[in-house]
Amino acid sequence: MAILKIARMGHEVLTARAAPVAAVDTPEMQRLLADMAETLEDAGGVGLAAPQVHVSLRLFIYYVPKSRAGAGEPVPLTAVFNPEIEPLSDEIVEDWEACLSIPGLRAAVPRHTHIRLTAQNATGAAFTRDLAGFEARIVQHEYDHLNGTLYPSRLTDFTRFGFNEEIYRNPTLHPEATT
């Protein structure tokens, strides 16, 4: 396994639509998954899309730690190939997001609260899951990467976009701010 270099905002791989993965259960894809998992752990994120590691394929991994599961259960590391998502309601909520490709910044991003994810897993088997809350937010964020979209393009209020240190110090932006 290897820790891969993460593409940063401005790199062309992050603005292109990624290609479908033709064969999921291959040694190359399994090696990429292992490398992405090691990279995600090293970076301290909850999701990572293949374009973020300079591989323009429709693949991402994610997990939901116990600390972010809310009333639900934590979600183990999950591989998602060739995903499609559809909103299950019109309800949209703004919440804070950060991105490994945009280090040091975060913003309040509007996302659907409930979605349906249809994809293939690491063995190539098709699956469908209805997702809500933080898990739905992660999946939408990673799915955007596969379509060449970074979260700043989704912002509706640029006063809720800034450097982590400033956001965390501002009690009007962050409920746990320290001044």
C-alpha cells in the first residue's frame, strides 16, 4: 500500500467528469482501493474520491465514525464504484464541510437531507441504499468530485466560507467557537 498525493483545488483532474470503472474486481482496482484507504486514514478525512488522487475514475470511499453517526450506527469504510444518486426529498440543509483538496478551509454547504445511492461495491455487486444525515452529505460531496464539482461552487452564502481557524473562533459561525 501507498499514501497517494492529493490533488488540490486548481488541478484539472478535479474539474473533469470521471470515467466509469469498466472492471471493478481487478488487482489494479483493489490496489487503488487499498492505497486510497491508507491515504484517507493518513489525511484524517471521512471520504476520498479517485479524482482527488489523480485517478479520473468514478470511484470513492467513505466512512461515518461513531462520533458523527448521530442517532444512527457508524458506517465502516465503504467502496462505491460507478455511483448514481437521486434526492428522496426536496429538503435541503446547510452544514459545514471541508475537503482534502481544499486544505484549511470550510464552508456551510447546502445538501439534500435524504438520497438514494445506487452503485457497485468492491466486488462489483450492485447495491442500493437510502441515506440520510451525515452519510448522505459525505456521499453527495464525494459524488460531486466524480462530476468535476468542488463544494465552493455550491455555496449560497459566502459569509459562511473561510479558514478553519477563523470559523472556529467566530461564535456567529460556529456554535463551539472560542474567542
